Amino acid sequence: MINYEEELKKFKPSLDVDEAEGAIYSRDLTDVIDILKEMLHETSGNEKGR
């Protein structure tokens, strides 16, 4: 059975939209486009050396 008192003690409120947005944008995350650009750059560098 669920102990509601214990569950309420564990509860942490979610971030406000502004706080969540700041947390998301403050991280420097590599996305698929960044990876593809790096791969293209490496490939073009290898072709120049041939």
C-alpha cells in the first residue's frame, strides 16, 4: 500500500518555465548537426591531403 506521508516527503516541485529554460540553454550540448559538421570537416580535410 502507498504511504502518502512518505511520498509527500520525497516530493520536489518542478522548475518554473523560466528556470527550466535557463537550465536547458546554459548547457553546451552537442547535437546531431554539430556531429555531422565535424564529420564533414574531417572528411574534407582528409581529401585535401590525398
